[in-house]
Amino acid sequence: MSAMIHVEVVYALPQRQEVVAVKLPEGATVRQAVEASGLLDKYPDIELDRRNKLGIYAKLVKADAEVRDRDRVEVYRPLIADPKAVRKKRADEGKVMKKGGGSAEEEA
């Protein structure tokens, strides 16, 4: 019988984040952690092999990466807009960006 490990699986939504604690056998993968969390059933828009990227503590990993005890597996939503394109558009419009996003005009 192999040892069990504890892993958190997180999926951030616009208004809140889902955090699910799972118990897995040692040697389990990121994919197995996500599947055990039940998030795939609860959120059918999650597509591990297509749209959504995965990470452990904000570092991108593949679905077959092995998880360790107390890892935090993160399921990332796809970006709606390319951040570089948004910055370029703001620069083209002549807006000055402030730290944290938005334009300086919004502060005044």
C-alpha cells in the first residue's frame, strides 16, 4: 500500500475561486489531481488538453507532471485578450498607464 499525499486543486473564476482538497496515492499526476477534485464535472468548460493550462504554485506544468505532498495545483482559464495587444492599443491611443493597469485619466 503506497503512502497518501494531500494536494489542493484551485480553479479561479472571475468572482471567486474554487479550492478543493484531495487525497491521492504517492506518484499521482496533475491530471489525476484535477480529475479527483471533481472540478471537471462541475465546470465542463475546463479542457485540460486544449484551452486550459495547468500549474503548481504559479509554475506551468504538463498534465502528466507528478504532484508532491501539499502541492497547490492550479487550473488556469484562457486569456480573453492578449496583454501585449492591450498595451499596444493603449499606447497607440496615447494613454499613460499607471501601475496596476488602467489609465492615468481614470484617477483624476
